[in-house]
Amino acid sequence: MPERAVTRVMGWSSSAMAGRYQHVVDEVRTDVADRVGGLVWEAPQSEEGGPETAD
């Protein structure tokens, strides 16, 4: 949800209020870490050029 929308709905005067009252739950934190990890570390490539698979 865009922070600006949350700020308006909640009636806060600044985005600093959103930072104070919004909390990141573990499920969201894990999802973000997985996505960033996928961007930072590439999957190993097989000799044919595709991702390696477990046999």
C-alpha cells in the first residue's frame, strides 16, 4: 500500500507518522529478504546454460 494513501486514510499530517506506527511483520520481512537475495545472488548455472537442478 502506498505510504501516501495510508497517511491520508489515517489522517496523519506527515509521512513520519507512518514510519512511527507501521510495523513490518516477520512474514513481510522474510519475503523482502528472499526477493533481495534473488536479485543479489544468481542461481548457479549448469553447463547447458540453464539453472542447475537437484537430482
